Amino acid sequence: MYNDILGYIYLSIQSASALMSVTAPITLSARNLIRRFGQREVIHGISLELRHGEVLGLLGHNGAGKSTTLQMLTGALLPHAGEIEICGFDLIRQPEKAKAQIGFLPETPPLYREMSVNDFLIFTAKLHRIPRAQIPDALTETKHRCGLQDSGKKIIGTLSKGYQQRVGIAQAIIHQPAVIILDEPTVGLDPAQIRDIRTLIRELGNMHSVILSTHLLSEVEHICDRVEIMHHGRLIYGSSSTKMQQYGNQSGFIVTLFAPPALSELQAIAGVQQVDPLSTTQFRILHATHTNPSAALLALAAQHGWQAEQLVPLQTRLEDVFMQITQDEKL
Amino acid sequence: MTLTIALKEFRSLFAIPSTWLIVGALQFIFAWFFLARLDAFLQVQSQLAQLANAPGATLAVAAPVLGTVALILMMLIPIFTMRSIAEERRNQTLTLLMSAPVSNIHIVIGKFIGLMLFLLLIIISCLVMVLTLAAGTQLDTGLLITNALGLILLAASYTALGLYISSLTAQPVVAAIGALAIFFGLWLVEISAVDNDKPWRALAPTSHFQSFNIGLLNSTDLIFFLLFCITFLLLTIRRLHNNRIYS
């Protein structure tokens, strides 16, 4: 019963997000971006699309071209070929209108170390053409969101790395851009700060579109709706992060029964393909992707007094998937 | 938008202590020159009074002092312009401007105006010092105005060149040394050609300042300064554009 409800909730969430991702307007689209450094082509025709309210994770090894791609999306670098459109404005033909819709936090937060937090944020607000009258409100609001309420008068150079990162994020969101682009936002932070910033990014994802690059897989698992994997300047895999966790994965679960029946009895349950005893009480049960025998098994367990203790779905860690995908590409 | 960047540039100059130190030391040096010049003038004043068409205080004191100011500005401007783009590039704050909805023109003109505001402050403080002569004598306002205009134009062209050098590198020190070397080169062109009036003397901004210094408002000089500024500002804008393509 309980499982059914959970399953139902899970399904409805899935369909809701699927529905949203179809109807939400596209805020950023990039087509066939090519970028060369000298003679060497480093980005080979990347295409990306981002919808409103979506958090997209750009995943890749160091040197895969993540930062270069993000810099092109913000107009800091010009692509050698390809088109970028932000909220309907072409980044190359109407740079000022398009850039007004972007908030960008580069790898190194672009902070003027000698300025105070307030002065700096006011400067960036003006730079992004927020009307003068709205600046105080935007400032208070942004500082509140980034947990900088008490740091307004401090000089940026004296702040800790974590707070500097927050100022960097504040700078990217003060003008309420439609697209927020964050390049490795949690690098070099301590675990508590990482958690705070992830929560913040998740919140931002509800109202804006967010692209973040990272090489941390757990980050993608926690905050992204969608993943694109980059390898040697190409996007080699793109999917939702839940789907990605199922990549190359045999569906199944590990069940703990304190009074287990004979193996053949478990084998007999409809939908079960294979049963491997892991210990005297633990069994790994593999099944086809669409028929999940867990409910039937639990019902039987209750009926026959097998003392079911735990049922854990098998989940490939994102890390394994990532390694697998990038390995595949090399071959 | 240009103004926002200009004001930020202006304020950030005052955020570093060395600026205050330099401005203070500069005032001291100017005052020293001014007083030394004034002292010399007072000693020969009685002899000058016997001449038929004797030079007044403005020509004998103010003009040479402002000529010295021009020379010192040549050495100082690289120190102020070196940071403007090179340091932004080194600290990776240039990305902020590059990804903001402002064009390269806004960025360069904004920085130029910010630096000019600061240099105007220095120039005005010198002029105020020279104006104290008015307490004791009649001043030649025409000569003072051409001198002030000359100084401003000279500072503007040095700033434009300094800004361009700063946009070429990511190291402020390299930008300062590079700009200083070029300024000195231009100055040497002028003083080496002062005897025999060589045509390439016209390349040096200092030679064009000379006519302002003696109270001559020559349209050739005005055009030279304007072209000099515009050329290097355009080169800087172009350099920032290339930055988006090549770096």
C-alpha cells in the first residue's frame, strides 16, 4: 500500500516535470557552436537547449571544454561558428539585449577586491541596467538570498572564499536574469558552504534557468534536472539525471528477509528473472525494467512471515555511469 | 553606462593607498618647483623691471611650472593607466564587463573618462597653486588657459596610449614599463630634434604641448591631440574585441 502511494507520487512527479519541460518556454538555445584556439579546434559543434525552470548540469573531465562553452554562452568569448539565442535575442547580433538576460559566475568569481560588497553589487546592478530606483530593493533581496545580510559593508578582499563565492553568485542574480550560468560554483568550498550553495541553486532553478558546469557527480545528482556530458569538446550524452542513473543498469533490488524461504520460492514470483543470495538473509533480485515484483514479494513476505526488513533498489552511482560513458567514447 | 564604469574606475583609484601617496608626493613636488621658480623670479625682478618688455609672473613662473607638470605627468600616467585593463585581466574581472550588457566602446570610454577625471583633479590642483600668484600680481589669463588646455590634452593622449598598452598585457607592471618606455621614446624624439627642425618631431605629444605652453592656440596641435586620443582609444576597443575572439 505504502509502496503504491510512493510509486504513484514518484510517477506523478515524473510526469509533471516532463509536462513542464515541454511547455516551458526555451530561454537559451545554442546551435552548432565551434570554437578554435589558434589552429586547434576545442569545441566541435555543440548544441544546447534550456527551458525555463530547468537546472542543467554540464559534466565533464578537466579540459573537456566546459568553461569555454559557458564563456561563449555569455558572450565573453565569440564562437567561430554557430548561433546562440537568449530569450529570443541573438547573442551576436543583439549582444546588449541578450546579455541583459544572463547572469554569469565564471570559474574565478569576478570580484573587485578593494570594493565593499554593497558597492560592488550596486555597480553590477547598474552595469546590468537596473533602474536606479529599484537598486536598493534588488540589493536587499539579493543579499538576503545569498546570506550576505551582515556582510554589506565588508571589503570583498577580506571575505573568506565561501563568502566571496556568494558575492559572485549575488552578482550573477541581482538583475533577475532569465538564464543563470555558473561555472563550477562549489569548487573550493567547505561541505557546509557547498550544501548552502546547492540549496540556493536549487531555489534559483525554480524561477530561472540555470546551467552549471561541474566535475562533481554528486552535485549533478543533487541539483540538476538534466545532464549533458562533455568530452573532448563534444556533448556525448544528454538526459535527465534520474534516467542517467539507470544507464546501463540492470533493474533490481536487494531484499533482506530474516526468515527467508527457499530460493525457488523467490524465483517463482512473477517478474523475477534472477535471484542471487548475497548472505543467508540478503538476496539480490533482478527483474525486467517494466515489471517490478517488489510489491508481490512484500505481500508474500507478509503472508508467509518471511520478516522482510529492507528493500533497496539497485542504483548505479552516477560516477560509474559517467566513467562508463566517457570510456565508451574513447573506444 | 559609460558613466557607471567611469565612476567605478575613478573610485577604485582612490581605494588603493599608493594613489593617495602619489597624489600627496606630487603636490609636494609641484609646490617645491613653484616656490623655487617664484624665488628665482623675485631675485631677478628688479633687473627685469628695467627691461622694456619684461616677462610677467605668468610667463616667468606659471608657464615653466606647468611645463614641469607636463613632464612629470608623462612619468606618472603609466602608473595610473597600467591597472585599468591589465589588472582586470589578471584578476579575471574583465569577464564581468565582457558578459555584462555593455559594449567594448562603453568599457574603454568609461575607463578613459574615469582616468581623466582623476588626472583633471591633479591638473586643477596645480592650476589652483599657480593661481595664488593672483594675490600679488596681475595674471595673464589667456596664457594660463592655453596651458591648462594643453595639459589636459596632453594627459588625455598619454592616457589613451597608456590604456592601449594596458590592454595588450595581463601584467600591470609590464603595462607601466611599456607605456613609460614609449612616452620616453616620444619625448626623446622631441628633444633630439629640437635644434634642427626635423619633421618627425611632430610625432611627439610634448612638442605639440610646447605651443600651448607659450600661449599659442594652434589648430594643428589641437587636431594632433584629438587624432592621437581617438587612434589609441579605437585601438583599445579593437583589442578588447579581439580578446573575445582570440583569447
